[in-house]
Amino acid sequence: MKKLAFITAAVMGLSLCGCADSSDSSGADVLHGLFSQGSSESSSAEAPAKVDIAERVKDISLNFATDYYLRSADENTRTACKAIINSAQAGERSTDLDGLGLTEASLSDLVTLIVSCTPELASVNNEFSYTVGLDGKIKTCTLDLTYGKTQQEQMTSELITAADIIVGAAAELDDLSKLCSFHDALVRKCVYTDKAESPYTAYGCLVEGEAVCEGYSKAFLLLCQRAGIDCIPVFGITNEDGGTPHMWNKVRLDGEWYNVDVTWDDPVSNIGADFVRHDYLCVTDSKILIDHTFEDNDLMKYPAAEGEKYNFFRYSGLYIDDVSKADDILLAAIGQKVFLGEKYVQVMCSDKDIYDSVYSREFEGDADGNTRIFDILASAAYAAGGAFRSDTYSVSKNDSALTLTVILSY
């Protein structure tokens, strides 16, 4: 499994939250806000600022992911979100939030949301500082933009062009097939590494071809946004080696939510560089919680993902929930892959008992060492006119995802 690197805005925000922006003229307000007891500015002074900010951003629309997470937020938080995004798009670091009543914690959560939900803003990273007023509420937020406005505009243009090529190629497909196309394109295009120029961005994944989980997740989000498919980013940890920060996505198809983890489907293995697996393409919470853990915050609350209809394996006829059906499903799957000239055949099992039984029945053999897989391979090879070798194969297991991968030999 990959070792995944990810820094949330919440963590960075807390590490910087005591810092006043040195370029701001309200340093006295910062000191009063941090050290006075109960002091506040008058409400009459705050009201005009609030109205002015809201008026400036009233025509700004939020994308689906941002709007989804702010569906229960108050209007001031939505206004603050629009204001920060508007500043970032204009290449401006500092945003006036005076009078909106944000606290240190709520600002940190809001920056986390913005960084994860606006993949087209490659210059917005997880670092920020802020100033507070006499009442202890946020007056300004200053982002540490990675790039200037001109470079950001150029990168955004390149990013959207790269995304639209992938989206355009899948334009005639149904939504699940589009998701599969996006998923496979990212796996084939991107190499997992934290040594890249922009590893935490959609730009790093889609344009530079190098990223970590955050970049994969943002790139997948952008593709879904461009295709009009409901998608949101998800934060959590992986349940191995004491837990590693991780980021993936949830998508909504026909009103039901599913998990998609493109990063973990981009395998680091000796199977082959061209191998694309689909272990985490449209799976339920119960499935992904086998090796993932969700971590939300006050703004980002994740919907339950209980949909099963559009799980990749179910929808593709590659799902084994009855051991007696394993032969037929494997035979059909192998025949399909041979027809397409592909060598990797994947199936998923419904639970651990089915998984263990299928593996034992098909690949371990009986007391005499006879394995059913050779009969299946022989039947498939005969039907395909001997297009591949039926006397040899390899098999790979994923005990967490409950998938089996048969590698054919041509």
C-alpha cells in the first residue's frame, strides 16, 4: 500500500492561529482580542462591514461540493467562503471578514473546506494567518498563496484543458462508466509521489502527472464537477501502520452515495505497471471502513454511503455472492478481457467467507491438487481460439477489498 502524505488546513491553521498579519494595521486589535477579557467592538461598527462584504460577493456561485458542505451553515459563513474564494481567484492574499463573527476554529474549518473543494485554485494551499478584533472574532484572513495571479491563471487554464480532454472522451457514457473512465485515466496518467512540484493539487495530478492522495482526490473532484456528477472530497486516515492521513471522494448516483478512492486503486505492486484495479470504485462505507477511517469537522459532515447498485463489480457482473456462481462469473470475465486484449481479470466477493471459499475452490485445489481455474482457463482459451495460454496464470489477492485478480499469459 502507498504511504500517503496529507496536511489538512485545520492542522496548519491551528499552528498559525496566533499570528497576526504583519501587513495589517490593526495590530492593537489583535493584542486586545488575544489578551483582554470579554472586550468587544460595538455592533454598530460591525454591521456596515458585514453588509458590504455580503453585497460584494452576492453574485458568486459555489460549486456543488462547497455548497453541499455549507448547506447547514449560516449565511455569514457562506459569505466568508465566497469572499475568500473571490480573493484567491483575484490573486489577493488578504480577505476582509470583519463583522461576520467567525472564530479561529470556524475559520480553520472553512479554509480546509475551500482548499479541498476548489481544485481549480492551484495557488491556494493549507497555510493561512488572521487578525482578530476587540470581540475576539476574525477581522481578516490571509492566505499563503503559492503562486501569483498570472501564474495561477496559466495553471488553471492548463488544468481545465487537461480535465476537459478526459471528460470529453467520456461524454457519451453513462455516469458510472464516466466515473470508471475518470478513475482509470488518473491511475494511468499519475504517479504517486510527494517529491513532485505540486503534489497536493489537481494540477500536479492532471498536468504534471505526479501527486499524492490529495492531488488524486482533487483531480477526480474536478473531473466530476466538469461532467456534472455530484462529488465531494473526504478526509480520513488509513487503518495501517498506526494510521496515515488520507483523502478520497464520495459520489452520488441516482440519489445514493458511494466511496471512490483513486489513490488506493493506483497500485504499487509487482503485478505490472499497466495494472488498474477497481477495488475502491463506488463502494459502501462498510466496505471502505475495513481499511479507512473518516475524520470530519464542524463544516464537513459526510453523507452515509450505502448504495450498492453502482458498485463497479456488481454493475459489471464481476461480483460473487454465491460460491456456486464463481465458475461462470470467472469464465465470462476472462472471455471479456481476452476479447479486449487485456490480461488482468478482477472479481469481488460479497464477504470474507465467500472470498475464502472462492479462493480455496478455484485456486488452491482439491486433495489431488486439481484446481478449477485450469478448467475455466481451458474453456475460455478454446472459445477464444487459443488467444492466450491456459496452462499458466498468476493470482493476486486483496484481503481488505475482498478482490481476486487473475493475470493471464499471452
